[in-house]
Amino acid sequence: MTNEREDCLVVSGAGSGIGRAIARGAAKQGIAVAVWDIDADAADAVADEIRRSGGRSSASGVDVSDGQAVADALERTLGWHVPNLLVNNAGPPSAQPRPFADGVNAVVSAVEVVTSAWLHRVRDRAEAVVNVASIAGTTIGGGTDWYSTGKAGVLGFTRYLAASAPHGLRANAVAPGLVETPRMTDYLSSEVGQRMVARTPRRSPVQPDEVAAAVLFLLSPAAAAITGTALTVDAGMSLTA
């Protein structure tokens, strides 16, 4: 990904944690970044941070479960740059109590609604999408029932998209393990969380920048022959948990 191609990336849930790391990492590579987050102030803060560092960024407050809000955010982004790249990172927190069907729908819709709107508007320019799943949907299967099922659904949607998408579009996913983000602070400091971290081969949680590095690889021309796959980024947790 280079400036010559005028790459533009939309990152949902980019106000903190993994999404923020992806947005910052992409900007450092010269990519224009549209920062989307349900917290408009957080989105503005990340976009400002990128611009102060010499990057190009815009911000939108958007609830990705709301189709009209997504359409409006996409319209604002298109008025700035045409986003040929997409990262679906936003989604409900795993510890939040939800009825099973509502929870599964919330996880999968956070990806499908944005992707469908994006493809509808930029189909001829769309190059790559990466969906942030979880090892809860691949090998671990822990946590809440709706979260594990929903993340497995994200992987299924990723494979479907890779097989049926317009020519040239690549669709992949990353499956992080325990990542040291604001959402995970309480869990990682708990006795259970510390035991889980201690069982990973390197005895430390994954950092947001490490997930971002995997995402940026999958978005890049270096991954031109990779589509329909999920890259595990868990510091070996799924091997030992």
C-alpha cells in the first residue's frame, strides 16, 4: 500500500484498542484513514492524533448496527476519499449480557451492514476487507454463547465474501486472543485472566499493535494471493488454553 495508489481505509470501532492501533498503523504507511466509532469524541481524538503525526484522517461517529447511520458515515467519507480498504473491527463487548439470538445478530450485523453498504458504493474500487473475529469463534469456544457463535459467524461471512465478492476483492479475518485493550483491563487484572495469560507460551497478552500488524499485512499487496482465511494472533494461547 503506497501513496501512489491513494489508498483509503475505513476502520470501524477505531476510537480505542485494536481499531485505534490499526488506524494509526495504516496512517504511518501513508494511507488515508477514516476513523469510525460509536463514540464520536473518541473518533475525533484518534483522527486528530493521526493528523498531528502528519497523516491524513477523517472522523465519524457511527453506530454500525444502524444501517442509516452507516450510510451517512460512508457518504461523509466518500466526500473526502474513496475507501478501497475496509476493516470491520466494531462489535459488542463479549462480557455484556445479551439474549443469544440478539447477541449473535449484533456481532454478525456489525460486519455485514458495513460491508454491504461499502460494496454497494465502491464496488469497482474495493480491494480488501479484513474482519476482526476472535479465537472464541475458532478453537477456544469460551466466553458467552452468543459471542463465540457470533464470531464463528463472522468467519463464515468472511469465507462467503471471499468466494462471491467482485473480481479482485480479497476478504480475510484475524482471530485475536487476549488483547490488552481498555475493554479487557478488568479481566486481565483478575485472577482468572492472569491464569489464562500465564498459560500462553510467552506469558503475556497480545498488544493492539501486534493485531494491527497482521491486519495491515492482509490488506497489503504482500497478501495478494490470500483470501478467505483467518489469521490467528493470540501469542499461542489457543495451543495451551
